[in-house]
Amino acid sequence: MTVLDPHAHVVSVTDAAKSGLPKLLRDAENGADVIVERHGRAVAAVVSMRHLEEIQRLETDLRETALLLSRAATDTGHRTGLDEVLSALGLDRAELEAELDDDLAAGCG
């Protein structure tokens, strides 16, 4: 499914109001994208829930792809271990584990 149907039905706000909401919804349910224009400029679209979900899925895929490409382009290969981070923060793994054990025993975890 394409994001924007090149054969979408275009109606003016006036015509949309005349035909009524039930017709716009029926058209969308039947798979037609309806573009509503005001003064020749698209201001709204009525699409089926299936089409909206597909658009949202594609948006998520695009966002994840952009993140992946960004990470691939900037990855130096350097990795920082947990112990190195803890040390830089002045923390000790044994103390943190003991604190976590105490929290779990107290029902806080």
C-alpha cells in the first residue's frame, strides 16, 4: 500500500459538508482515501483505520532505519564495560549488588 494514493478522491470542504460524514466514512471504509481541500489546498484526509495503521508502521520503520543508519555512520567500535562506567562514577559493583539485595529483601524491587 502506498502512503498517498495517487488516485485519492479530492473534495472541497463545501462538497464534503454536502455529502455528509457518513459518505466520507463509507468511502474510507471501502479503501478510498479522501482528500478534503479548502481554497484548493489540502487540509485533511479521511483514510481507513487499516491505512492509518500502515502509515504508522511505515513511520516507525523509517524512524528505526534512520536511527540504525545514524548509529552505523558514527560507530567507532569503542565499547565501555560496566565496571569502567561504575569506576568513573565512583561506584563499586559489590556495594551496588549488596544494596540491590537489601532492596529486594525489603520488597522494594
